[in-house]
Amino acid sequence: NAGVMQNPRHLVRRRGQEARLRCSPMKGHSHVYWYRQLPEEGLKFMVYLQKENIIDESGMPKERFSAEFPKEGPSILRIQQVVRGDSAAYFCASSSLQGATEAFFGQGTRLTVV
Amino acid sequence: EDKVVQSPLSLVVHEGDTVTLNCSYEVTNFRSLLWYKQEKKAPTFLFMLTSSGIEKKSGRLSSILDKKELFSILNITATQTGDSAVYLCAVEAGGTSYGKLTFGQGTILTVHP
């Protein structure tokens, strides 16, 4: 049973480009959470999704960021027109139940904007 | 706004020492408190605490929650170099925030041989 899979592990983008981060939850998990970890800071909640639904996006910046979790395929975190301040590690967690009780984290995607 | 504060921010010890990591929190509609270990990759789950005064143990690690004073501690006895990591504390609120974790800034533990 593979864990939460994120790809790519490392992503380098120039300012103004788009970044797409993928998260495949554990088998049987229908709840996905995205977190961002800025250098020297703790993880910050961004968005909580279930299949085809955004449940809570209170941590998402209002512009340039979007997330989806389609019926088929991985969850995608999309950052348009990246800026240097978007450089961070982005972690995804998944669970089979609503709530953090059984949430498992992926290895993260380290985004570097140059 | 929910808030989690961990102390100390960093700790350097020698193998065999015992360490205590602290986590205090303010959260509306508390549901659970979780501890994670992070070693340059995915945070790995250690403990989930929901009730006051009940100690959770796993090998040399143990944790307890005080819901009256709003804090938790994580103890590691007979530390080993493999315990070197960032230890993260997080709280989960219920209600409309169900499932969303608020993390502290972490405690960086370094264990020297």
C-alpha cells in the first residue's frame, strides 16, 4: 500500500511561470489537505478537498493559487505567475475519514522560484 | 485565530539524555492535538491526544495533554542520534474547521553522540 505520493519532489520555475504540484492520496483516501512550509516556519494550512469539492480554502491566497481534486486522478495545486515568495515546501496529506486523525503526509514538493 | 506555540525552538543534547518538548495552544472548539516528527521529508505521525491526563507511549517517546492549562509535552528518554529531527505539534479544531491542522513552529532537536 503506497503512501501519499507527491510529484515532482523538486520543481524550479522562473518568475511568472506556472507551477503544478500533484498529490496522489493513499488508496481508499478521499480527503486531501495541502500545507505550505516556508523557510524557518511551521506548516500552514492551505486547502482541504474531497473528491470534486473544496471544503475549506481559508488558507489559500486569494490570487494565483487554486486547487482541485477531480473524480479521477491526483489532487493538483496550481500556482500561476509564481513569485520568489512562493518558494517553499508544499506538503499534501490524505485521510479516509474527515478529520486529521488518520492523515498521512506525502514527501512534499520543494518549489524554488528563480 | 487558532495558535500553537512550541518551546524550546531548538535543543542540543547528548545521547542518553532525556528531553521534554512543550506545546501550548489556543484553539476554538478543540478536537485533538497531534505530534509529528519531521526529518527533511514528510512529517511522520507520533501521537494523537484528545483526553487530558492520559499518557500515550511508544517506546522511548511519551506524551500527555492538559486541556485545562492548554498544553502538551512530548518526552523522549535515552535519546539517540536518530532522534535528531524537527518535532511538530499541531491542533485540530472541530466544527467548520474539522480536519484542518494548525501547526507550531517546531522544536529542532539535535542529539550528539
